[in-house]
Amino acid sequence: MADPRFYENRGPFTLGEICAMADADVPPHADAGARISDLATLGGAGGAHLVFYAGQPSLIDEFAQSHAAFCFVARDCKPRAPA
């Protein structure tokens, strides 16, 4: 979640709105009308949050265990489950 002392939450937004602003496609299995209330860290996310994951090996466990509703992942990222 963004710190409200520094950032004003302008949402919620739908997944479709966020994907349109990011020039990204809504995945075929996802609900474009799903509401996203805020951004969060992988470990701090809940069911109404959007997170980002760029493939950092040090964060793979947090990625695998995140409770985020949605995650933007770099196109060239190929996340693997922890060993």
C-alpha cells in the first residue's frame, strides 16, 4: 500500500482500466471489471491489491505466497516455484 503521507489513492480502478493505462492486455481468464483498491508489496498484499514482480530470485518465495488479487509481471520474466 502506498504511504498516504506521500501519495493520494485515486482508486479504486478496474483491472481493465489499469491494463488500458499500462497498454497491457487483460489476461483471457481475468475479470476486466474486477476492482483494485491499491498497490502493495508482494508480502503485504491482500485480495484487492495489485503488485509488481520483475523476476528477482530473492523475491520468488514472496511472489509464490502473495495474496494479491493481480500481479504485473515483466514480459520476459519466467517465474519458477521455489525449490
